[in-house]
Amino acid sequence: MGNNYLNDSRIGRLIEQALFEDVGFGDITSESLIPEEQLGKAQFIAKENGIISGIDIVSLVFSSVDGQVTFEPAVRDGALVEQGVSFGELHGPVRSLLTGERVALNFLQRMSGIATLTHKFVHAVVGTKAKITDTRKTVPGLRVLDKKAVLDGGGINHRFALDSMVLIKDNHIAAAGGVTNAVLHCKEYLKAGQIDTLIEVETTSLEQVKEVLQIGGVNRIMLDNFPLEMMKEAVNMIDGKFEVEASGGVNLQTVRAIAETGVDIISVGALTHSPKAMDISLEYLA
């Protein structure tokens, strides 16, 4: 994703909507108390240890509020900061600093919370070959930022949307009349449409794993909610023919044991559906 994500038109619309939601037609508190010409500065303070994500979004928020505001970050996205550390300063009209404060913090705290949680999962599997990936369990409208934060935490991104790749899940299999029918119909459709994309199949039993192995022609097999011993057996059965993804029942207490079964990827919905926002404040410097 890299910094190219900043060129995504969704980012600008998202910031515009967030500012309108929070500011409405004006910050009447700041306008009533602070002279328009008053200049000042403020600094972002980490109130706890964590991984910072959203530096570029902060810049975009304040440039949208007032082009006179400048942001001087002391760190880049993905940096580990310690409690009490200042990691960036804002300079400009005080009214504008206060008007953009909450929107900037909302983005920064959520993204940094996701990055921090991702980092914990990545650290938990160090020494194994497993990579930590996200899912589509994101806040509607925030997916591009949620997934950028996962990258800043050291994880990788799964498919961005339904058009990114084929993922044949349990409901698809049930509707298609079984694993074999689902895979064969999918491959026929892709061939007819000359669509070049990855195919992943979700499995819930060793029998389904065997069935996928017999069909072949896929890129990845997902082991959904497999007990550890069954997961190890499935990994041995697949024997490197396809990538193996583990999903379901993943938390910081279980992820290491899952990684040690030999899977290639571990998907963690909690990274984006239930992160704890990182505690960050913006403090005015008189």
C-alpha cells in the first residue's frame, strides 16, 4: 500500500466528512474565545507505549482545516513511542489547531491502536514463518486507513474487497452444493472471463482439505477453527502444495501455538474489529 494510499480519493472525502460531522459550520467555542490572528503551537503526546500510525492523515486533516497550519512530526508511521514522549508539533492559528484537534486524534488514536495490536501479534509469532494478516472486519468507510495501520504494525493485508480475489467460504460451498462444485464452477467462470486472480478455499474439516487437494488449481487453503492437532495434520497433508491460512479462535494467548503448526498466514479479525484506541493527547503550548 505504501504512501500511495494518500492518493486514494476516498481519503479526502473521509476527512471532509469527518470535519463536517465534528465542526459543522464553525467552532463557536474557539471563535468566541480566541482572536483570529493569535498564533501558537501544540504537541502530540503519547500517553502510553505504542506504535504510531496516521502521521500523514494528521497533516491532511489540518491542511483541510487551515492551510496556515504546519505539522512537524518527529517520527514516521510504524515507529514505537514510549509513554510521555512528544512525537510531533503543530504550528499556526490557535483557532485552527483546536478546531482540527478531535478529528485528527480520532484518526490517529484508532490507527495507532490497530498498529499497536498488530505489533503484539507479530511479536508473538517471531521465529515462526507465520505472517499476521487482517480481514474485511473493518469500520465501514475506514478500511483503507484500518489496513494501512495493520501494515504499520508489521502485519500484511488480506483482500481489500470482494473483487480483490476469490475466497470460497462455507456459505458459498453450501450454496454451490459442495467443495468440488464450488471450486470447479469458480475456475470455469474465471477462465471464461479471462480473469487472473488468486483462489482461496475455506475448509472446516480434514475431509474438505483432502477434497481440495484432489481438485487442485487453487492458491491457498484456509483452515477455519481447526483444533491444533487437526491443524498440524492438515498442514502435513498439504505439504507445501498451497499456502495455508489459519482462521478462527485467534488471540494473543493462542496465536503462538497456531503459528507453530506450520501455517503460512494467520488472519486476525480483532486487529480491526475491536482494537483499543491508543491514548494520545494534543497539548497546547502557551
